[in-house]
Amino acid sequence: MPYIQKSNPFKKATRKVCLPANKIRSMSSEERQKVINAKKAAADKGKKVRSSKSWIRDGSTRSKGLRDWVKQDWRQVANPDKKCGE
């Protein structure tokens, strides 16, 4: 009997992309779509992290530290009306 690899139910990749609301507002629709497509492509491959080519490096989401970073208003890029956990 051949070995069949079972998928791990705990390693499901999400297709949701979350960024601070201020960053989403400053992005163009093309930039937003690029980030969303990168996350979907990674999820289709079973990965949890999107490609480093789609990282946002403009410095607009910088914070003073982890505490400040966590307190930012994180929203879904595809639908900014929804918070990240929704």
C-alpha cells in the first residue's frame, strides 16, 4: 500500500491579508491587489506567508516598538471595513 500524506488540519493557510488602516488608505488599488494576489498564491501552495516580493517597505507602518505595533488599527486589505480578526 503506498504512503499517502494526509494534510495537517492545523496548518491551513489563510487568504486574509491584514495591514494597518493608515497603510491601506495610502496604498493604490494596484498595490492592494498585488498584496492580495501574493497572499492567495502563497495560500494555494499551502504556505502561511506571502512572497517577500510583495512586502511593503516604505516605512509608513513603522512603530516605536512591539507594543505600539500591536495597538495599530489592523484591517483586512480586501475589505478595510472589517477588522483583521473578523
